Amino acid sequence: MLSEEHRKILLATARDSIRHGLEHDAPLSVDVRKVPRELREERATFVTLEIGGDLRGCIGTLEAEQALIANVAHNAFQAAFRDPRFPPLKSREFERLDIHISVLSPPEPMAFRSEEDFMRQLRPGVDGIVLGDGWRRGTFLPAVWEDLPEKSDFVRHLKMKAGLPPDYWSKTIKAFRYTAEYFP
């Protein structure tokens, strides 16, 4: 768990990176040597942007490849300006922006014998899931359970996000679970 101080630093970094993006069309560069040790640890994150409760962008990484604070700066910029579902953020939208950060645990492979076995193992409200087969892959953060609380709906929509038919199942399908610390 991150301290309240570290959460505030990450949220401020995300906001500063978006502001920097509006001015320079690039994410904020963070000097990781100047931040607390906990924010230098390699962690994967997602940054979700909303305006008035509506999704405005969401981009993240599933595997830790850089310092937590640098990952947040990068993903905040990406969510604001590179999410293909939305046009780039405009200056007039900036003040109305709500920023949410999810810090992910490392993904763990799931073992199951069937779709029913897979469904039994799901922990609504706890698990983020990566589901895929071949090159098709999609993920839902644990927060998505709020909108899709039924396991069958959650999995059906996740399959579609991965580019698979909603009733698809195969012996080659793979899944990973992770948890997330979500704030504010």
C-alpha cells in the first residue's frame, strides 16, 4: 500500500504530465533520483481519465518496466493524448479532468480446465484479468467489476475487448490475474 503522501505525489505527477503534454506534446520527464524510494520501484500502472464521470482515456502497462513515478507520467500522457478511442485532450478540458491511478501487482497465470473452472476462480471486485488466445488479448482492471458485477458479463465483455466472440472458448485460452491499488 502506498502512503497518502506517495499517492498525492503520483496524482500530481499525472496532472503535471498532462499539463506538460498540452504545452509540449510530450510526457513529463521525471528525475527518479529525486523521489522517495517507493516511487522508484518498478511497478506497472494504468491511468484512467474521466470528465463528469465519463471515461475520457485509459492507458496502462501490465508489466513493470520502469519506475512507478515514470510509468505514471508516461501513462497519464498516453491516456490524455494517445488513447485511440478519443481525440487528444484539449486545454479547455484539463480543469474538469478527474485522474485515477491503478498500481498493479505482477500478473499471475491462472490454471483451469474449462470455462466453468475459470469462472469459479474469479474474485469479483478483487481480480483484474488478462485474457487472450493467440495474439488477441484484453484486460479489465478490478474496478470494471463495478460496472460488470456478474462473472458471465465480465468475461463476455472481456472476450469482446480482446477481439474474441463473446461465447468463445478454447483449450489454448490463457488468463492471468492481478490486483490493483486504485486511487483517489
